[in-house]
Amino acid sequence: MTENELSQLHEISSVAFNHAQSIMGQIKNREKIIRDRITEIDRQFYDATHQPATDLHKMQQLGAQVLWADWMRQKKTRLNRDLAQVLVEKTEQEAKLRVALGKREALWTLLAEERLRNRSKNEASDLERILALSMIAEN
């Protein structure tokens, strides 16, 4: 494979790697949003269950708290399900990212080796020309 072809392949692999990194960033953002929502629900639940109530309103609040707590549990369950799905996507994307990185690094290594070979060939041909010119000059 020529140096130019390897360079083009390396460029393509870099674009693919950058795309995989971008997708990973989006997944991490979604994960953070869901985790923040779960934290907020936990905080709201704690705040609501640890507030003192007056004797007059305890019975009314108890019924509302039961309904509210049930609603919060359902919402948290949905968020945990969403988080599990995002974590699966994240794991799959990490595998794709590792593959893309491996391809990019392998092509970089091949390109560097090809450049070194070309430089060695050029240096050898330059040396042959110098020797040929020095022989001509001696005669």
C-alpha cells in the first residue's frame, strides 16, 4: 500500500474515531441527565418525608404522601430503566470506540513504517547518485 493510500485510510479512521467519541459524549450526557433526575427525586422524597406536619393536617398529608410516594417510586423506576438502557448503549459504544481507536493506531503505525521505508529508499538512491557522481568526478 502506498504512503498516500495509508494516509487517506488513516484520515478516514480518525474521522470514524472522532464520530465514535462524539456519540460517546452524547451517551454520557444522557447518563448524567438521568442520574441528576434520580438524585433530585431522592432529594425531594427525603425533603417531603422529613418535614414536620401539624396534628390537624397529618391525616390529609398522609393520604397525599402515600399517593405522591407511589408516583415518585414509579418515576424513579422509569428513570432507573432508562439509565440501564443508557448504560447498555454506553458499553456497546465503548467497544466501538476501542475498535475505532485500534484501527486508527494501526494505520498510524503502518503509515509511519511506510514513511520510514520511503525515506530509507530515498536516502539509498541519493547515496548511489553521490557515489556515481564521485566516480565520474574521479575519472
